[in-house]
Amino acid sequence: MHIKTYPPLTVLSSIHQTTISQIHEFGPVMAELYAEAGRKSFINGPLHWIYYGMDGNADTLFTLEIAIPIRKAFQSSRFQVKALDFFKAITFPHEGPWEQLPGSHAQIMERLAEHHIPVTNECREVFLNINFTEPEKNMTEIQIGVSPGKTQNRSGAKKRLLPVYI
């Protein structure tokens, strides 16, 4: 687990209001995004699921953005083309079934609390390897947004763009 700053990213995205208990309903949106971006041969990176305001409770309403990085902007009648801003985050690799992602998120949040690292309301899951037939081979990078300023446990440190291990 370490801190990274990600550069801006142009994406094709679909934004929804949902809850954790309803999140399984958005699988078809992924396929539709891939189909549209793929038709134009503009896919430029792995799928992102971005959560704004998710607190871990099954029935709390939050914003879900499903996004695919694209090489350049194009007109879409169904989805939004936009730029994601710089994103500073604690990253954590998750290997295996997505049903185990909540446990990985809980582990990260415990570590952040131990080190007094302030988080933002944004969290991302970047799907590096998707394997529906053998889910144990799935590889997902969890990115928990942290405040862009200095973290409390490193108050004397200079602002860094290199990974910081905790």
C-alpha cells in the first residue's frame, strides 16, 4: 500500500445514483461502455469504477461512475466524455473474486486510521485483469482518495510525487 498521484484522464463514463445492495445491476453498463469506446477504437486503459460518498453501508445512496479511459474525446449520444482530475490516493492491490473487495477496503481503511491519513469522499477500483470464468485470477487496484495536502503522520515531509510506503 502506498500513496500515488494519478494524472488527469479522459474517459467515457456513465454516472448513477445507487447503493451497495444495488451495485450488481450495473454489469451491463460496463459492456455498453466497452462497445461504444471499442467501436471507435479509442480504449486507452482499464475499466474504472469510481465511488463518491460511499460509506460501506449497504443502503446508503452514493454516486457511482463507471469509466473507461479513452485516447481522445469524441461525441457520444449515450455516455459522457469528460476529464477526470488529478487524483492522489492510497493504492492497494486486490487479487481474487470481487466478492472479497469489501474486506480489502476494510483493511485499507484500518491502516489509514492507524496512520491518521485523511481521506476524501472518492474511491476507485481499477480492473487490471477481469476473468469471469476464473475469478481468483481477477486483479483490481483499489485507490482510496487522500487529501492533497500533507498527511498527519508525515507533517515534516516535502510534498512527493513518488510512492510513499506505510
